[in-house]
Amino acid sequence: MATQTQVLKRGAVQPARLHDYLYDPTCSLSGVRDHARETFAAKTTAEQLQAVPVYEHLFSDLRQYPRFAYRIQSRDPVPAHVSRQWLGQADAHREQIALSRLFTGNDAFVVPPRTYEHVDVGGRERAKFFRKPLVPFMENVQPLVVLDTGRSTTGTFGDAAIKPIPGHLVSSTKSAVPPAQPTTKTQAIQTDYMEREAQTDPYTPESVVKPGEQPEVLTLATLMYKKGLPAGLAEVEMIERARAKRQWEASLPPLDDPQQWEKRFKMMSDMERHEWLLRENEIEKLQNLRIELLEKMLKDNEARRYDTSIERINRQWSKKQIEREEFVKTNRLHYLRAIRALLRKRSQVETKYVKNDIIRAYTKYETTAYGPLTRNGYFPDKLTDKYLVKSRFLDTYTGLLELESTLPSNALKIRLPAPKRISSTKDGHLKRQFRRERDLNNISK
């Protein structure tokens, strides 16, 4: 049977465009640093490199003298009217101003309004705001009357076959079953802000502030969903402190009254001291939280290390127990094999009786005739006293003196001849070590 091989090719994945950081409004970067990195990567691609010949080494094949060098082209493919700045610069600047105004409470920081490009919702961009829901379960209602499609269908009523007439109505109870409806059907459309599976972050509509008004909610522009909202205890305390700070600023004496300067300075000093105290309390709370977190981490690390040590010890103990059992089992097996081998050899040995040969015993010096054994009843240290010399010359002092008087005089006097000193060489020259002695003798004479 012949086989056929089919090669399936995957669709090519379109890579990111080179200048998306300038053109694509949906391209998001974390900051100016990433924008600079993207700019550098776009300007240092392989397409921007140009090989420039070096005329001095044009025909060289040596590595240290290359024939050409690479340089980056100075031309910029991006048109001049396209801004090279980071697309999120305005939002970052607005957020920084809002934070400064929130934490300092100074109304001099004015948050610039956020502008959006015009979107033609009812025109060409209408499709971006709708999606088709999928309703998997539909009620399959049987129609009462079905028009004939011209095909010959047969139905049985007793033994007779019923043939429909083209163009006439046929009862659904006697006709064929209508065609099945699809499992999915488009019922309606829904937007991205409906309470369905397409629900996104909570939507906040744009608001218009009347001139001269300053709503308090604008001071909370930095709080967003999952970034301070829903507000917790810390956010509520921050809001209350901001309210108290605004009330305090409203109660300050004016600057144009010199008589109130001392009072204003005192109030500002008290407020500064109060803010420093609050800041110290916050720092202390953060330090306590960090210490608790560190203690928890240390305890977890210690518990993890203890569990690891116990697990390692148990694993080693189990391993040693298995090795011990294997060793005992192997040793027992060898022991049984050795016992069986010895029993087998013992059963095959025949008892031989050898007659005592006296001549053979005395002709070989390793026999018991020359070296009797203790297990046969012979003790070689039993008669050692018979060879002991007992004399009064060795046991008493007077005997030693008498024994000494019998010795010749030259046996008691030791004479050692003095070595001859050779002070000169074979040639008759005096050795160096004897020259000083000769000089001293000449001086003494």
C-alpha cells in the first residue's frame, strides 16, 4: 500500500514593525528609558549598516587589515514631521503634577486637561465598539407548516404512500422533519461596557468643571482601579489628612499683614512638626511591617531548612538500612554456602590410619621428637632450674672481690692509644688549621 506524506506549513508570524514606538498608538512603553532603547535599536539595525571600502587595504586578505569597514547611515527613514518624543510623555507629566498637588496640597499645581483624538463611533470606526455574542443554546421550535421544496418525500399511512404535490402545503405531522437549525445564531450586539464576559475596568466618563470650581474628587486623580481603589484604611487616612491640610491652609493669616507673620510662622512650624511626626509614625509602621515580614521569612526559611535536613537524614538512614540489610543478606548467603561446601567436603573425606614410624620421626627435624608439643603434655619451661649456675662468687660481694683478685692487672687497665695528628700534607705544606697554633707557639717562645 503506497503512503503519501504531506508537509504542513505554519503561517509566518508577522514580526513587530521597526518604528511602532512612534506610529502605533497601542504600543506602550514603561518610560523614557525604554523609548531610548527602542530608538537605539531602530537606528542600529542591519539595514542601517553600510560597508565602506578601505582603499589602503582594498586587496588585503589579512584579518588585521580589513578591506572594508562598517558605518551607520546618517539618513533617517522617519519623516521629519513625526515627533520623536515618547508617546506617554504627556500622561507621565500630568501624573507627576497630580501627585505633587496631592501630597503638597498646593493649588499652584494645575493638572492640564487630558485630550483625546476624535473617534468616529457612528462611521468607519463603528465596528471597533461592537462584538457578536455567541448563544450556544437555541430553542428548536417545530413549525406547524412546511412548504414543499420539490423533492419527492415518502410518508406511510397504513400501506399507502403519500406523495406531496408541488406548490401545495403539507401538514407537519405527515411530512418529513424540517432541516436542523445551526447551534449558534446571531441575536444582537453588545458593547465592551456591558456586564458580560467582555467586562473591562470600571468606566469613568469624562467630566466638565465649571470655571472657578475645584471639586474635591479631582484631588484623587492618581487613585485608579486596583491602584488605591476601592479605597482602604490607608487611602481614607490620606484623604482625611489632605482635607485637614486644606482647612489649615485656608486658616493661615494672609501674607500682606506684617503683624500676623509671627503667628503664621508659628502655625507653619507646628504643622511641619506635625507632618514630621506623622512621617515618623509611617516610617515606624513600615519598619515594623518589614521586620514582621523578615521574621516570617526567616521562620519559613528555618522551617524549610529543618524539613530539608530531616528529609535528608531520613533518606540517608533509609539508604543505610537498605545497605545493611543487603550486606547481612549477602553475608548470610555466603555463610550458608561455605557451610554447605565444608559439609560436602567432610562427607567425602575418608579416614586414614598411619602407623607410627620412629625412624622417620628422627630423620626429620620438624617432628615432635625434636620439638615436642605442649598439647601432648610436654612443658619446656619445667626443668629450667637445672641449668642455673649458683656460685658464691656471683651472689656475694666478697666473692666478687676474690674473683677480681684472680684476674691479671692488664685486664683491669684500659689503654687507648692517642691518634696521631697529621699537620702537614704529602707535599710538606702545613695545613691551614695548624697555622694559628704554630704562630702562637712561636710567639710564646
